[in-house]
Amino acid sequence: MAKGLSRAGRRLPACGRLILVVIACLPGLASGGMAAAAGHRTANFLVEAPTEALARKIGDAAEQYRHTLAIEWTGSPLPRWSRPCPITAQVAPHLGAGGATSFVFDRGEVFNWTMTIQGSEERILDSVLPHEITHTIFASHFRRPLPRWADEGACTTVEHPVERARQHRMLIEFLTTGRGIAFPQMFAMKEYPADVLPLYSQGYSLARYLIERGGRHKYMSFVADGLANENWSRALETHYGVPTVAQMQQVWLDWVKQGCPAPPASLAAAAPPPAAAWAATTRGQSPDAPAARSGPAATAPVATSAARTSVYAQARVAGPSAQSDR
């Protein structure tokens, strides 16, 4: 997220299209200086960064996150996009971590991806990039804007444990200083509020709670049902056995007060539906199969991926998954 932004995102009508801008980090995106100087092209990304080595590292990591996170969330990889998503990266140790991704929804299609990221190399690779890539996966899967809490909250769960712990500390601060958001209000939000940081912290915490009780595929089914008719109480009852949004707030608050304990093993181990059940939902803008990759980048894992993958199988870090102190 990006601290210090007056508005974290906006949707603008343009020739009947809906443009969605999502800001994933809030330590204000840097302006000026640190201009990108080198580029690297992959099947789905066109990266500009201060050096060719960084551009290549970011591009290869973006491709890996795009592939593995799509499978983790939806059960199948994304088809290749018709045009690559430009990524402009400002990388320096002193930069606060943050990112912004924009895209266009038009008659059931999504395109015109643009991504800007900044921060230290470490935070970009282990938090900012997977967060922003998850936004593109959700957009490609649902083909429509999601409630801000559900989108940002889920995207935060793929960040580094340090970032998620930071979000939890912020959540406790917000809840104890009167900046919390009532769930009926939060579930109805289509835009980012002026006070955006509590939305990120609460959204992340609730997304974490739900995902720990059924997995990512169940979370995606829940969001799809809620989007279908905006009846989030019915969706909560169907998927999580909580009758209303207001009751969900109380259940969640009790969980936070208890220190966010891990769920019973039977819930944590809930099996996701077969991948085939999800394959037909995610579409791409190009019939082309993803380009085959060769060389070390084809198999070498992102250095930080082990800290992100199977986050909920690891020892629980203090608090929900989140964005960080970037």
C-alpha cells in the first residue's frame, strides 16, 4: 500500500469501459528520480528497471508468480495475454515499498495492463510483485471489479510474513483508536475510502480468517457468489456457516481478541475443488499458448517463493498476512 496517497484508486468511465486502478502499497509512490534505464521482455511482461539484471530478475519472477499464484487461486494457469503488461520498477534500498496496477474491463474482457512498482529489491520480489500479480489474476478470473476489501485483502495474503505481521500491528492500532470499519459498510465499498489503511488491514485480516477455513479456492467461490447478486450474507452462510455480515464481524472480532488462533486441523486441511472445475472460468485475451521458456529461468524458483508458498502451512507469524512497512 502506499502511505500518503489522498486516493488509493479510482474507476473512471471511458467510452463505455471501466478503468480500474489498484494501489497495492501505501508508502507513496516515488515521483522523479530513479528513472528506469534498462528493459527485459518476457511472454507476458515488459519490464523497465534501473539495470538489465534487475529487469530480468523482476520479469522472470513476475512470470513465475503469474503461473503459480493463478494455480493456487483458481486451479489453473492463466493463458498468455494478447499484449504484455508493462512494469516500471524503481528499485533502491531507501524507497518505501508500493505498487499500482491499472487495467480496463470492457464487455467481459480485461486488458491494457499497466504496473508500477517501487521499493528495495527484496521487498519488490517478495511482497510488491506477488501482490500486484494477484490483482491481475483476480481481474482475469472474475472479469469485473471486486469489493475493495476482498481484492486487497486477498492480495496481501501472498506477501512476505514480515509485511503481513506489519498489517496485523496496524490492525490492532486501528481497532483500538476508533478507525475500524463496520463490516456492513466495508462489504458495500466499491471505492477506496479516504482513510484507506484500515481497509487494507481489515481486508487482509478477514481474508486470512476465511482462507484459513477452507483454502483459496473456497474463498474464490465465496467471492463469486457474493458478486453474483451482492448478497454477501447469503454467500457467507453458504460457504462459512455465518448467517449475516454483522455476525461475521462479531466472529472475526472475537478471533482477533483471542490472538488470531489457527483453525482446527479439519478446517485448515479442507481440500479445494478439482482444478477442472475452475479451468473454464479463467480466460485470456489470446488463443496462443504461453510461450515456452528455456534456460535457467524456466525452472529456477524465485528466491523468496518458499516464504510465500503455502503460507498457512508455516508456523503462524504474529498476525494476518499483509502488506508491510514498506
